[in-house]
Amino acid sequence: SGPTLWDPRTEPHHHLACRQCGRIEDVEADFDAGGPIEAARRAGFEPEGVELLVSGLCARCAHG
């Protein structure tokens, strides 16, 4: 439904997404995916991975 994005980083990592300009950035942060994975399993889903996406305004748009 949106643009296709290709990320050269293949190891698990998280992203920031600007809702105004559409900029996507990697973010380094620890994230415990245990809760979402267990909730998915309880719902009958077979999870293969979890990604964290933080949405908001990038520095340029927030202070533009």
C-alpha cells in the first residue's frame, strides 16, 4: 500500500519513521520482544520475528 523500502542491514534492528517527510532511520535500542511474541502465540499465530517502528517527527521536521 506504500512505497517499498530496501534496507541493506540484514541483522535485526529497529526504525524511526517521520510521519511528515517519510524519512526512515535506524535506531539502536534494546527491545524485549518476549511480550509481543507470547501474545501472538496465545492468539494462535506462529511468530517469526518482531520489528519495532517508532513514528513521529524527525529532527528536521520537528524543528524546521
